[in-house]
Amino acid sequence: MTLFLLLVIVAIVLGLIGWVVHGLGYLLVIGVVVLVADIVFGLVRLARRPRRRRIR
């Protein structure tokens, strides 16, 4: 979970730097790619988690 949050923060920072400094547009692209990859990774981990059965 810590790695997930760290990657989200890195993606946001790279995106902001790329947006503010117009000559570094590739940082915005890298930030978006990292953010999308991170979200996909989180969804895959969530889907692979074993589900608990309810006992009544």
C-alpha cells in the first residue's frame, strides 16, 4: 500500500512539473502513464485478493 501511494504522489508531481514547465511536456506524459499503471496494478491486486465467505 505504501508503494501504491508513493507512485501516485510521484505521478502527480511529475504531472504538475510537466504542466507548469511547458518545455517538459514529456514529464506530464510520464506522470500520466505512471498513474494509469499504478491504478491498473491496484485493481489487479484487488481482484486477486481471496474473498471471505460470510458465515451465518
